[in-house]
Amino acid sequence: MATHDINLNDDINNFKHEAAHAERSRLHLAALKGDWNSIEDMPNIQREITKKRETTLHIAAAANHEEFVKNLVEGMSSDDITAENTVGSTALAYAAATGNVNIAKAMLKKNTDLPNLGSGMKPLFMAALLEHYQMVEHLSRSTKTWEWDIGDQTELFVTYARVGYYGKALEMMKANSNLATAKNRFNDTALHVLARKHSAFVSGSQQGILRRHINSWMKLKQDSKQIQAHELVKEICVRAYKYDVESLSENQELSQSLFVAAEVGNVEFLIELIRFDLELALKTDQTNRSIFHIAVKERHESIFNLLHEIGSFKDLIVENITNGGNNMLHLAAKLAPQHKLNAISGAALQLQQELLWFKEVEKVVKSSLKEMKNEAGETPYVLLATMHEELRKDGESWMRNTANSSMVVATLICSIIFAGQPTDGIKHSSENSNLELAFSVSSAIALFCSSTSLIMFLSILTSRYSYNDFLVSLPIKLMIGVASLFISIASMIVAFCASFNLKYHNHQGFPLMAVVFGIFSCVPILYVLLKYRLLFDIVRSTCFSSSLFKPRHRLLY
């Protein structure tokens, strides 16, 4: 009898466990789908339904089902909504992860202190980490960050700097100056993070050539976010390092940030640091490289141009010899970083940019350094030839292939125009005089331009392909050849249109023929559209690149 009762109790317990599991699965599925109607009659809807102790509200908030959450919260108490999972996160942290402000508002309406509860990641930090700015703006009003321990405050402060919420970072630092030098779990200060974020500042070395000219001509204003980034750097420097500068003390944090910014090309950040402490311009790293040596190595022309603004100190900096016995011209002779080369079309134009850099650095170094050998026994000129020989061969191949393919098109155009006789059998009259003139002029332009293009491409094919040829001669020939080819294509189409109109304008089916002709005449234009980028890159590289080393105004002072 006793055995029978024990078995009965076990069956009852098993049944209860299965029923509870079925209810949890039902709630879990409904929360994931946002299906409130399927569970609204169930008792105790807000309960733990996962192994991580996540409640129905956790799942619904994570699944971003706004109406489901509102219906669920409506029947909950202010204490029920504070439930935490195994890592101490409330459902508001899940809502912060989705960025849905309406869900957060519904929860805060039930418990206004919810942003400050939970032993795990705070909702505000979650929203900042995932870059949900509207959620950050909303939660920051009710989050008491000043009550957090310094570690949590630092994580939030550095995160603000990393994701670009500079205004929020400024507010935190003004409330707690210790954050200026505090380090997060990755051993980064906010200044280190800002040093790597060249995109946070206005110019930076990553802007395109034409963009920099347009910005200079139009004098575009900085937006509020960029102004805040500048202000944040200034505030950090003043609050954290002012005493060190005034007492002439060394500060490794500033120096480390300086060289990090130089590596990534963050020129605006560097300017702020150098204005704060002028001696930073003369600092060298562990390999005896100044920021200008780094700029040459990484090909950041905007930083290199600052060398001309520091007066006679320029000569002292240029004299620095880095590890390996390399001077600044040796660094210019080395191959540029691959991402810099990839930003330039074609091996020939890449080599042109490399030679331009070498020539610019050559202007600032003393004659004794030009013939100096490094520890490997190489002068800058020998090193340049050694490091760029493969690129020179690729440039030669690229030039030949471009010239050969373009010359075929130029030859066809020249042959078509030269052999064309559109006026045979046509009676000349005053009505057709304009069309005849248009045909004659366009045919002449097409013939002359295609001939010019042929000469330029032949000249390229017979070139010596020396390094000096890649600097000016070859790019100009290619630019003239491609531009002439485009003009000849356009002139050929005009000539053909005029010829077609002269012959068939009185034909009964002329309107239909004109439509068909117009469609097929787009085929030569397609070639121009496919190749226009080539001409654009050649013009940009040849005509604008040298001006990169001639800034229109001073940046430091």
C-alpha cells in the first residue's frame, strides 16, 4: 500500500513538472512571437521561464514586441518589474539593447528607479555600448551615474568617447574630473580612444583630395559633434595634465596618445595636443621616431605638413636617425602601407604617389642625409629602387595594357571618320547647311582627337618606364590620351547623328528610325561611362596630388 502511495506521488510530481514546463514553453514562445492573445488568460504570466532566470518580460523586451510589453507591464507591480536574471540584468537592460524607447518608457512609468537597479550591466551602459543614442538620451535623465563605483563610471565614460557621444562624456567629466585619467578594463583612457578616432574630427588624413579642396574653398563649419570632440580633448588635457605641463614634468599618457594619433593620421587631435604642450612636437618614441617620421612612414601628408610650421625645430627633427640607421628619406623610400596603395587606382598611379612623397621629403632633408647609408648599407635612393621595383613592373604592365586597349578604340574611330562620306547623293541646300557644318566640324574634331590619342598611346608604349617617367611624363601622356579618346567618341556620335539626319530626315519612317538610332548610339557612350573613373583618377593624381603638400593656411598657430 505504501509503495502504491509513493508511486502515485511521483506520478503527481512528474505531472506537475511537465505542466509547469509546458506553461513556460508556451509563455516563452508567445513572448518571442509577441502573441499576447494566446496567453492573456494564463495566471502568473510574469515568471521565470528560462534556465538563466529570464522572465517573460525579459524575453518580450529582447524580442522588441512593444504592445506585448505594454500589456504585460500594465498588470505588474513596481517590484515585479525589477526581476533580474542570473547575471543581474533587469528587463530594462534588454529593452536598452533593442533601442526601443517606447518599451523603456512603459517600464519606467511603472518604476522610475529601474535604470539604477540590477547588479549586472546597467541599461544606460548597454544602450551606449550598442550606440542607441535616443535610448541613451532618455535613460541618462533618470540614471544616477554619480552613485556608480569609479570602475563602472570609467567604462561608461570611455564608451561614450568610443561611440561618439562626446557631449555625454563632457557632462560626466565635469561631474568627476578623475575620469580624465581613468582607464577601462582594456587599459584605455578616453584620450587614447579619441586618438584612434580620426573620424571624430573635421579634416583628418583620410579625406579625399577633392574633398579637402572643397572644404577649404567653402570653409565648411564643424558640426556640433565635432566641436564637442575638440572640447572633450581640451577638457581632458586641462583637467588631467595641466600640472605636468606647467611643472615641466614628463607624462607618458600624453606621449602615448600622441604617437597613436600619428599612426592613424588624426591630425586634428595632434594639433590640439601640440597647442596644449608645444614640446610634444619634438617628442620621439622608443625607436627615436617623431610624429613626422611616423607620418612619412604611414603616408599622412596632413601631419607631415605641420613640419613647416614649427620653425627652426624642423631641422632638428629631420636629423633624427631611427632604429636601423634610417633617416626620414629612408622611410619615404619604403613602400607605403597596403591600405594606402589600395586607395589609388592602378599600379602606375600608386608609384606616382610614392615618388611624389619621396620628392617632398627630399626637399626638407639635408644633402648629407640624402647619401647616408642605413645599417643595411643602403642609401635612400637604393632603397627606393629596391622596395618599388615590383610596383614599377606592375605599373609598366598596367600602362601598356591601358594604352593597348585604348589604342584599338582610337584606331577604329580614326578609320571610321576618315572613310566616312555622308554627303554622297545628297543635294546641298541652305536648309542643310547647319547640319553639314556640324558634321564637318565634329568629324574634324573626332579625327584630330583620335589621332592625338593614338600618338599619346604610342608614346607610352615606347617609353623607357624609368621612375622619373612615372612621376610626370607617363601620367600626363595617359591623361591626354584618354581625354582625347573620350572627346573623339563624343564627336563621332555627333558626326554620325548629323550624317543620319542629312540622309534620312525626309524619309517616311524617320521618327521610328531616330528612336532606334538613339538607343544604339548609347553603346559608345557606355564605354565612356565605364572608363570615366580612369580619367578622373589620372587627373586627380596628376593635377591635385602635389598640392597636398602645399596647405592653404597654417594649422598649428
